Amino acid sequence: MTETSDALARRTILKGAIAGGLAGFGLGAFPFPAFADADAKEWPADAFKSKNEAETIKALYGKTAEASDKVSLDAPEIAENGAVVPVAVSSALPGVTGIALLVLENPNILAAAYKIPEGTQASVANRLKMAKTSKVVAIVESGGKLYSATKEVKVTVGGCGG
Amino acid sequence: MAGTIRVRATTSGDTTEVQSLIRHPMDSGFVKDAKGELIPAHHIEVVQFEHGGKTVFTALWGPAVSKDPYLKFSFKGGKAGDDLKVSWVDNKGASDSLVAKIQ
């Protein structure tokens, strides 16, 4: 009896040693990325989970937006492929610090948010997925206030379902 | 995940225009695979562009950004031959970075 339990104990110790060795190897194989400066801590998880326009804007910027003709939102009238919808935002407003894009009919409505430091132009182009025909809202943060522009994009083939 | 970033930065006057393309699945978490099982969300969360020791642009992305994301923006300053550093990190902790020369 004692022999068996000794053998078991020894096996457990060995297993532990192997696991420890593997963990050590794992750390060695994947060292901390020396030059990956993008920091996942910056990612606003709450805002990206939100299903509601006002809540999303509040989670991102802590205030509400007003419609403005100084925000220019360039998106197609009809998108044949909802998986790749080209969307561009620019603004002539001074001191722009942020731009966000919302697709109101998507499962989670916030698609992308951009931080615009001083010296960077208030202009960004990207491609978004759209589940179905939806309003796309661009939010621009300028001088501590929020301005928005909205455009409806008709989608013939959705890009979020399968 | 090396070699996922392609970036082209060109100056004209005092403005540098940057276009980047990153190879990434950007799985939304709503798409099913051939067996009918949901493919878990896998997307880039943060992309950062640096020039002269200063962040010139930060993108925060959800899963609604298209596969192999494209991005275009412009910043003031930047000369031909300067370094532009691009880095990204995704929701599984994977990352990549690249230093490109401004043209």
C-alpha cells in the first residue's frame, strides 16, 4: 500500500515538474513584445459592448452629440457587400480630438473610434461590416463638444451573419 | 504574427498621408463555421502610429471593422526618410509592429 502511494506521489511530483518546465518554455518562447506599443488597455470595452446609440456615445465621451453640417460622412448609398463598406469621415471643425463610427443596426453598434492628437488631420477612411441596411453615424469630438452626421446605407448582402 | 502590416506613408508639403493594410481575420463572433459552430470573436483592438517619439494616430477597433483592415489618415510634419512605427494588438493578445520609412 505504502509503495503504491509513494509511486503516486512521485508521479505527481514528476507531472508537476514537467508542467512547470513547459510553462517556463512557454514564457521563453513568447517573450514580452519589446516593441508592440499598441496597448490593449486603451480599448474601451464598455463602449464596444453597448447596443444603444446614446449609451455608446456616453460610454466613449461622457456626453451627448448634436448634429452638425461640419461633419462630413462619406459612405455609399447602396453597399452590395455588407462585409466591406468603405466609410470616410472628415471635419472642418477646429481642434478635433476624436472620431467615432457607429452602425446602428449592428449587434454592437460601435464599429471604430479614433484618437486624433494635435497635428493630425480630422480625417479618416476605413472599411466596416454591416449586418443589414442601417444608419451610419459619425461622431466628431471638437473643443470638448460632440458633433454628428448620419447617413443611411442600404445593404444587399449582410456582412455579420453566416 | 509577423509580416501582417503593410504601410505606405508619403509626404507632400507639410502633410504626411498614411495608408495601411493589416492582415487579420477580424472575426465578428457572429459567423458560424462549416460545422455550424460560432467562430469566436477575434479582432484587433488597438492600432497605434508613432512618428518622432509621438503618437500621431490611435485606432480603437471592434469586431465590425472589415477583415484585413484598411486605414487612411494624415498628419502634419514628417519628412521623407523619417521612421513611422505601426503596432497593433488584438483581443487574444497577439500583436505585430513595423517601422516604415516615410516616402
